[in-house]
Amino acid sequence: MSKRTQQPKAGGRREQLRQQAAAEAARKRRQRVLIAVVAVVVAGVVAVGAVVGVNLARNSAAGNLTPPNANADQTGIIANPGVAPEGAPVLTIYQDFQCPACKQMEDALGATIEQMAADGTVVLEYRTMTFLDNNLRNDASYRSGVAAACADVAGSYQAYYDVIYANQPATEGAGYSDNVLLNDFPAQAGLTGEALETFKSCYRSEATGEFVRGTDRESTAAGVRSTPTVRVNGNDFDISPYYSNPQGLPAAVQAAAA
């Protein structure tokens, strides 16, 4: 014979329902708090991103964006920031991207100089000049200087610098088109994704324009009249004997700095 199911008392049933309602209300309160916290965090991230974007846009519009690896007085760009120990010789190269003699130096000694920079035996500093624009009646020195500085903003200065010289036109004055500076060269320098978009935005707006004009102006004020001019710790250094003897360059730079 089956047993009859015992029914709960009315008061117990009401208490059970009350507890369930209280638990559900507590769950909803926790959910609302969690949603509010997430919203605040997201809003904060968006706000920070917006401020950074606005500041970058303002600097870009004004053309006064300073590359992140500019030297202390903003007269050039350090190619190996944080690599060389304190007191290492500063090897400064004054160059114009349209200068055939600069390409000759890069072809002969570029790899050696970059290895010295990577090893930390020197602080490698490039100072871009644009005087050949006047001589050649174009603006390719300025535009390529802007592009290289924008590559520093995008995190790829040395690679882009190398690509410019590797593709310097055989005919002096032929210059560099906007297409190669904006599309071909960054691809060859390995810029992709967000870094590429940063570079393109910077170049299109000439965000580093004032910086490049300043490096040219200050180089002239420093007494540089031709490129390439090389200095070690601020003193002129004749680098030409090492075109045929690259292995002798590191010791010669150290001796010049002593």
C-alpha cells in the first residue's frame, strides 16, 4: 500500500518562498554592481585612449610630433636607445637622404656601424639634413626625413633608414615619390598592422615635419656644410679611410673618443 505524501505546513512554505525571493534579489544586486564596475573600467580605458588619440592628432595637425628616440636636445634620433653603457662614444652621422656620398658610406660601412650600435660600443645618432632640396629643386630630402622620423614613431627607424638608402635613385635629383615612402618602403622595413597605420597617419599629416626642419637647422648651426659628416663625441672624424677597412673602424672610434 502506497504512502501518502506529507504536505508542508503553510508557514514553512511562505518562509521558503521568502528566502528564495531574497536570494534572487541579492543575485540581481550583485549583477548590477558587476555591470557598473565593468562599465566604469571600460569607460576609463576608452577615455585614456581618447586622450592619447587626441594628443597625437593635435601634434600631427601641428606637425610638431617629436620621435620617441630623439636625442636630448631634439637635434637627431638615437638608433640604439638604451643599448650602449653610460660613457660610450657618441657616433654622430649627419646625412641627407638624397646624398650619393651618404649612400656610398652606407654601402661601405653601414653594416659595421649598425653592428657597433647593436654591440653597445657606441651611441649611434643620426642627424638628418635637407639642404639638397634647394640644390636639386625638389622636396625629397624633407619628405624622406619625415618618413624616417615617422618610422621611429612606429618603432622601426633603423630598418626604414636602411631601406631608403638601399633604394636611393641612381640619378641624383630623381628623389623619392610619396608612393614609395608611404607604401613600398614601410613594407620592405617590415612595418605591418597597427605600426603600419601609425606610420602612414604620421607621414600623411607630416607630423614630424617641424622636427626634421629643426634637425636641418641645428646641423647647419653646428657648422656642418656637407654630408656625410661624421663626429665622435662632437669632434670631426674622418671615416673615409675605413671604407676599404671596415674592421678597423671600431678601434678607430674608440681611439678618437679617448
